Amino acid sequence: MMDNCEYDDIINLEHPTSKRHPRMTMMQRAAQFTPFAALNGHSESIGNAAQQWEQLHDHADTGCAELPE
């Protein structure tokens, strides 16, 4: 076990609880870390790529090498 010397006085203290602010639920805490549209257009780009892949996959089954326009 590590020797905590300079923290020995606080290491076993109970976690402080605010009297003013109730604890957040796990859902509230998780919501703080959800994406906030930092990558504008990313979802649309992923959707387009998926659609193109599906079209390519569907046409590969028929022997067609090119995508329809």
C-alpha cells in the first residue's frame, strides 16, 4: 500500500454533500457528456455513406459494378 503522508488527514473523510444542490441522477450526469453537435453534418455524412454502401452492396448481388445515378 502507498504511503499517503501529506494526505493522511483527508484521505478517509466522507465526500462533501451540498445542502444547496441535490445530487444529480446518473441520467443527468450522463447528459453532461453527450455530444453537443460539435461535428455539424457528421450524422448526415454517416447516413449518406451508409446509404451508398447499401446501394453498392445491393448492386454487387446483381453483378452491376456501377451505382445508379
